[in-house]
Amino acid sequence: MARLFGAYVIVDWSAAEGKKTGESSVWIGVMKRDVRFRLSYERHNPATRAEAVALLKTLLADLHKRGDRVFVGFDFNFGFPRGTAAKLGLEGWAQMWDFVVKNVVDKPDNTNNRFAVAAKMNRLMTDEAYPFWGCPKSAAQKWLSTLKPASYGDFPEFRLTEEAARKLGKSSQAKSVWQMHGAGVVGGQTLLGITAVRAVKTALDGKAVIWPFDTGFGALNEETLDGVNTVLAEIYPSLYPGVAEPGEVKDATQVRLTAAALAEMDDKDALAAKFAAPAHLSAEDAAIALGEEGWILGV
């Protein structure tokens, strides 16, 4: 059996202020195989994002020592809607990531400046309180409002991958990355999460790739993953429904179900094909996804 991975690490991120565990905090699920290829599962609930990054580095180091190639999935956007980079005078996803990492400050106690970064991006892109929106009243200012704008102007509300998912009925509740505050939002998680993914990738000394930015679209195999010990990708846990265990919070359930689903697909030799471009995607749209927006694995 040609499994791509020996382990699957799924991360449910959080933009929480202050140390937090339980609901709406960071959950990390690890599905791995023993010497007889039987799956076992463990979960972690670090209280801060700094602890989560440190834990991820440790978990990956341990898995690599076992000889495992690891899939790591994160539940936030790896990219921004088409045209965002150009509005900031940048080119493509890599420069966007550089911009985010340079501007975001996320302290060890989870205090962070995500609202200030969103406001700065609005100022640079439109000099008005859009496209990013949503914040506590205490963080509201000229370039960031508590209210949704009447229009996003030239900015799409959603990326192509979210539009595709919504058409399939897979992501009808998905929030736009522009929304920074409220239940289920992904804007703050994206700004804080990109900095975390960059830190994890940097620690892996060139042996990690980001799908689809680094890899392009295409079914993965031993040849394409030569020298690679970690594949980092964007996932959407709602694609993998299931039943919660007694006392299990929603985020912990989603992490467990996603890890189990991906491991099962890999066992059936069906995961590799998920990394190829969706059949409906035009060459033009594929270029947008690869150059700036990214894509959700499985959509």
C-alpha cells in the first residue's frame, strides 16, 4: 500500500486573547501508526499560540525521528482574496506572508495586534474601513469599523476555493477572511496563523512544503515528495462530519474527525489525488489559487 504519510496532525487555531483552553482555543490532534500500522490518536490543548507552535515543533521532530512523513492541516486561510497583494503593492502569496509576519505581533500571553494590522491594511489598500471589518468597540477607529461595510469595492468577499465550496453546499456557513470579530470568524486566525505556519516551516530546514503554493496542483507521490518530510496545507473540518465523544468540545471533535478521515483516505490510496487541481478549475483560476489565494484541501 502506497501511503503518502505516516502521521496526520490537524490544528484548529484560535485568535483568543489571554490564555485559554477548552472551547474556542487551540486544539492539535495527532493520528499516527504503530509498527503494525494500527492507528492511534492523541490530542493536545495548549493554552497559548506560542505554546502551540513550540508543541508542533516538538511533535513533528518526534514523528520525523520515527521516520514518518507528516501531513499538517490548519483550519485558516493560507491566502487572501485575489487582488489583495496588488492593492498593498506586493506580488503574490510569498510577499503577503512576509508582510503579515513583519506586522503581526503575537505575544507569549496571547495578546496581539491583529485589529491594528487589519486597520493598517485597510489604510494602505483603500484608506477607508474596508475590506477588513469587525472589532470590539475599543478597537474601532477610522480604518476599522465594528460594522460590515455596505460594499467591498473591488475586493471579492470570498476566495475562489470558498466560492467553489459554497456552490457544493460544503461551506455555506464559512465566514469571509475580511471579518475580524464575531463567532466563527477566520480573519484574525488567518493573520495570527500565517505567522505560526511560517515559524513551523522555517524550523524544518527546507524539508517542509506548503500546498499548493510550493508544490503546485498535482497528485503527490514518492517522487514529488522526495526530500520532503512535512506537507502543510489548509483544511476545512466541516468537510468531515461525525459524532462527538461524550464531553468533547466542538473544536476537539472536528480535529479528531479530520485526522481520522485523512488517515482513512490515505489507507485507501485516495489522499494523493486530493492534491490535484479540482476538475472544474480553469487554468486562469488555478493560476490565481497558486499565486495568491491558496486552496482548501478536499474542495
